[in-house]
Amino acid sequence: MPEPSAKKRFSLVLIKPSHYDDDGYVIQWVRSAIPSNSLACLYGLALECTRDKILGEDVELEIHAFDETNTNIRPKRIAKLVENADAGLVILVGVQSNQFPRALDIARPLRERNIQVAIGGFHVSGTMSMLKEREAGVQQAIDMGVSVFAGEAEGRLGQVLLDAFNGTLQPVYNYMDDLPNIEGAATPLLPAERVHLTAGATTSFDAGRGCPFACSFCTIINVQGRKSRRRSPEDIEKIVRDNVEQGLHSFFITDDNFARNKDWEAILDKLIYLREEERLKISFIIQVDTLCHKLPNFIEKSKRAGVKRVFIGLENINPDSLLGAKKRQNKITDYRQMLLEWKRV
């Protein structure tokens, strides 16, 4: 009988880049403050591709995930992860505008070694959504041989991996006109050893995407749209359980405005059940607007669900400034009542 052929190895390296300070140094911490939801989403999608054997039965997909805000990234070491495999791809994940120069600097030496690189995130998506001409940095990346990805990766990562495996990676993947439904999508997840590099061992997930407001300074609506797309309460329960199973109990819900998630109450009820009935020791950080105290039961149920910290989008206390920024929903006459409601719990 002939020997079965050895499996091929495809190395996928996911990197969330940091950014430079005013003196040109990469900003890093021993424990970074905010976990990267983009990195968790991509890692979860990559795990799904592994389970689905998207590259074929005879290909082993290796996944490596790094957040440069808490990990030294050395391009030569990253290159070795790919060069020691049969094929591979480095994806710079969730790259915001202030991180884009650093992303290019990571990509450049990798491309010089002929390693396939892709960049995605708010800078690529936002500029492609808002600008008629291609932004100079994005064009520089394309000229360097880097693939740029605009939009969201749910339902699309598998094709990108197949293209990379076959050596047919496209210069541009643009899905801005086709934002996916995220209910039932792969669970955002990061290995515990990565999460322990964040303060308080906090991991993250998005319960929903999109925002109904039209604030002039915010690019959320240009990238994620104004239509609410959300995970189901059952999806949220699975995210929590999968993380608790690996010893993680603190979560940052990254929705730009969790109070405008149409399923906020069902989600909080599910979390309340996990805490009060199953006695799971879980806690949450959320982001909300200044009107959420007017939603019946929102603040009280947030407390019972384990919300320990709340980021509130005040932006300004000058009514004229708020009006100029199209932040019409913020009424400074309501701020005192709103803050007292949060203080009460």
C-alpha cells in the first residue's frame, strides 16, 4: 500500500497593529487596556474555516494571533511562521487610520520576502466608503503588493484564504455594499494566553453592528451602516460560555452604542440568567448614549447582568457644538438625571 501523502501546512498570521507616538516609537504596554474585537472576530472565523476544512482535507490550517499593543512584533519572526509552512498569509486586522502607517511598516519587509499580506479595518473600509479617489496610503499598500479588504469578513474569509493558498490573492476585496448578517456567525474568540495580556484579562465581542444616529465626526455609519445587525441572545450565551470554559470572565461589548441594539433587553435577560441562576461570575463593559436612562429597565438590568463600567458618549457640553456635530440626540439638560441614574446602581 502506498504511504498517504503528508498534509500541507498553511500558516495564517493575524496581527492587530499598534501605532506610533509623537517621537516615532511603537506604543505598547505590558497589559493593554482595550482588547481587539476585530482580532477576536477574525480568529473565530479562522477557527470556523479550520473546522470546515476550507483548504481541503489534506491541508492543515495553523492560526497565530498577535496584538501589537501588548506584544513585540518582529517582521523577521513573523516571516518565519509563514516560510516554515507550505504557504501562508499575514493579515493586518482592524487597522484604524492612526495605525495604518505602522501596518505598512510591518507589511513592507514581509513583502520584500515575497510573503502574502492583506490589510483590513476601518481605514480601508472608511476611506473606500467616503472618498471618491483611493486614499494615498491604501494605494501605497496596493502598489506594494498588499491586498486590501473593505467590509466585514463573515462569509468572506474562506475565499481570501483559498485565494492565498492558490496564489491568486486579489489586490482589492470590496464588500462595502454587502454587509453580512451576523446572527449565527462564528464566535469571536481569542486564546486565553492572548487575553491575559490585557488589563483584567478582558476579552471582547460585538453584540451588534451599525448605528441609527448620524453624528458628523463618526465613521461607524459609513463602515457598519445605519441598519442594526446583531447577534442573537443565544449567540451571546455561546460566546460567554466558550470564554468561561477557558477561564475568562470579563468582557468588553464593543458595540458603539449597546443601548440601540434592538435586542438589548433579551441579551441582558440572558446574561442575568447566567449570573443569577447558573451563578457564572461574569462582568461587562459597555458603551452607550446619553439617552439610555430613558429606556425602561435598561440601567437596572445592566447592573443585574454584571455591567461594571460604562462609556457614555457625551462628546461635549456646549449645545452649539453638539448641534454642529449633528449630535442632536444629546441634550445637556438631561445629563444630570442620566448620571444620577447610573450612580444609583
